[in-house]
Amino acid sequence: MAPPPPPDVNHLSHPCISGDRSDSYPEKKSRVMKWLSKLLKSSSGGRRGGYNPQFVGDENMVVQPPVRMLDGRPRKKKEQEELDHAIALSLSEGMGKRMVRYNECRRDNNYGGALPRGADNGGLNPSKYPPCGTLQYHPAGYRVCAGCHLEIGYGNYLGFMGAYFHPNCFCCRSCGYLITEHEFSLSGRDTYHKTCFKELTHPKCEVCLQFIPTNAASLIEYRCHPFWSQKYCPSHEHDNTARCCSCERLESWNVRYYSLEDGRSLCLECMESAIMDTGDCQPLYHAIRDFYEGMNMKLDQQIPMLLVERQALNEAIVGEKNGYRHMPEIRGLCLSEEQTVSSILKRPRIGGRHLIGMRTRPQKLTRKCEVTAILVLYGLPRLLTGAILTHELMHGWLRLKGYRNLNPEVEEGICQVLSYMWLESEVLPGSSSRASTSAASSSSSSSKKGGKSNVENKLGEFFIHQIAHDASPAYGGGFRAANTAVNKYGLRRTLDHIRLTGNFPL
């Protein structure tokens, strides 16, 4: 073993591998290992002011650290500088590898922002690098949260359609709660939970109160009333769901309709102004006669008027030779033949959701003129009852004035025009009628409760809509032809032309 070096010379500060010496490989390796061991151990601070023996490789060597280096600098200072330099190089290489790995592992999806697991190990702070886009430094305020409108700064965030969110600001537009699911719904730039979006956009049936199911083609198919906009499942048209005989709305599962004794159903709104017996209808009947008189179309004959059940009305139609039958429901009739008809003498009373206790009596109708009587279906709202009465009285007026053998389109069309005009005078009193209607007729035909409610006015608008949009050739097509003629020539000139030619003026 070689003797230890003098205390003032450090021969292990660099491995001795250059010069003219031709040392063998094991000797060179031994000297390199001794130098590395000396360098690392001396920088670890394990030696504290004394002599410490060092064991390097397979050789036992006692080494005493020198006090100063050959270049005059303290050895400890020089070793510390070398150690700092080595650590800096190591960190620089490690950082570069992690940056490459982050770019490879990063996923660009709608949620963006979550760093890969390996990127936050080894002391690398992920918040120093933006988690979406290229890895580069952005100044403060570079991104603003589209939810809270505050600066995002550094850290995880969500990127969506060019907008950025704090993770806790990505909320549903409807309920305001955080969206945490991997799937969500989008409307424009607004985000929703899928369930919230379905509540907002998927139509619900107004009968069974459930979401309307899709059909075989995965499309949402439903029925919608043209006036009331009531949406319902197509199946409710065939599952015996009750339909109001007046306004045509289907019965909802959370609202029960009234059942009349003849099998018809009546909704609560129509029930409010329903006329149930002949006595209750007399004031309305006289008011409509005044309406005709105000248009210089006075009815000289006293024509009987009766409220009847559906069965009695259908039986009367069978015995009637004249008239055009409007399917599927007949609600009024102008009789020209002598018949015996059961009229309603006493209005029914309410028993639960049923109207019971109605009293009828048979009444023989004798013919004293061209018109025997006018029959109207009971249990209908006041405005609908009045519209039917006006229509049937026009039939009577035509027969009394000698209008003979009119085709159904002409006769039913001009009768519908009179019905339409009366409804306009009731529902829209501010709009003057096309005929000179007396103000007294409108005021005398007001509701027995002292005035029409908003509900009753809405029903009147529906009955006007029904007349205008009727699809039948006689009632619908006839009305539109007659209405065009009356608007162009006036009611009186139109009636004179019908008497002479049997058709509407062109």
C-alpha cells in the first residue's frame, strides 16, 4: 500500500489519468473511484473538524483532507461550487424530460385542465405551466372565467368552445349547480345538466303529465290543439280520455271534469257559465232577438226555444226533413215539422263530479208557421249557447222571409256569419259590428253574474276561432265565402243577392 500523501498536497482532487504513465485499467478505475468518494463525502458535511478514515472501493486508504487547494482557494468552497453545478445540470435535464412527457400525456378535450399524474411528482409545480395549450408563460389576466368573470390565473381550469371556467364555475344554466358529469347538454353557449335540459325542452303531456315518448323513428310525436296549444300524447285520442264537449280540451289527470247525464263531459271553466235549463236560457234568447232587430232583421213570429238532451236532439233530427247535419256533434236544430220533444224543465244539481237530478217533460210542438221550434243542446257555456241560438234563428229568419231551396254552403254559410257577428259583439265590444247592432242588445246579453270574466272572453275567442277555421265544406267553406261577400257588399246587399240568385255575390 502506498504511503499517505503529504498533508499540503491533494493528489485525489482529480483522477490521474493523463501524462506518460501507462497505468492498468484497474488502477485507473481505483483512482477515479477514490476521487469521487472523496468529493461526495467531503460535501456531505459528515466530517466535523477532525480526522475521519475513508474506505474507497476494495482498498482501505486513510485520507486526511488538505486545508487548501493548489490554486489558493479553500477546498470546501471549490467542491461546493462543483456540487451546485452538477445539481443544476441534473435538474435542468429532469425538467426537460418532464416537460416533454407532459406534452405527450396531455389530452385536449372539452374539460381540459387535468395534469397527468406523473407531472406533479419530483418537485415540479404544475401551477407554473398552463394546463391547456402550449407550455408557455402567460401574464396575469390572460384568461377570464366565463362563469364568475374573474381572472383564472394559474391552476386547473376548463376550456369549452373558446371560453374558460374555474372548475367550480362550470354550472348548469337552469339549476345553477355544478356540472360534474362527463356528458352535458348545450343550447347556444349555455350549458345544462342533461336532466335539466330535458325538463326545459322535452315536451310534457298535459294530460298524463309525463314526458311525451318518442315514436318508432326516435322522434317526439305529440298532438297539439290549434287554439289552446294543449300538448298531449297521441295515445290519449284513443284511450277514452274525457274531452270537454264545449272547448274540446282533454281532461288532465290532476283535474277532473263534470259528467253530464247524457254522457258528455264539461270542464270547470265551461261549467262556470253553462246554461242548464230552458228557463235559464230565456233572457239570452230574447237578447239575441233584439240583436236581429237592431240589424233591421226583426223576427215577427214567436218561435219556441227549448233546451234538450243529446238523445232528444238526435231523435228530432231523424224526424226532420230539412236541414244539413253537421257531424260529429249536433248542438242545435231549427225544426220545421211537428214533433214531440222532451225539454229540460229543471236544471240538474251537482253531486260530486256528476250532474244529477235533471227533470224533463215531453212537449208537443205544433206548426204555426214555417218554423216549429228551435232546439239547443243543454249544458253549454253561455257564449256557445248564444252562438248556436243566433245560427238557428238565422235559419228561421230565412224560412220566414221566403228563402227557398238554398244549397247547404249558402244557407249554413250565411247563418255562420250571423253567429260570428254576434260573438264579436259580445267578446270584442270595442270593435263595431259590420251591421248596426244596438248597444242595448249587447248589454242585455251580458252574463247573469253581471259581466264576462277573462275565462269567458277566452272561450268566446275560441268559438270565433272555431267558426273561422271550420274544415267542413258547408260550415267552413260556406262561412268563408259568405264572410267575403258581406265584407265586400254588406249584409243587406248580400242577402238580396242570395234571394235573387241563390248564391253569394262575387
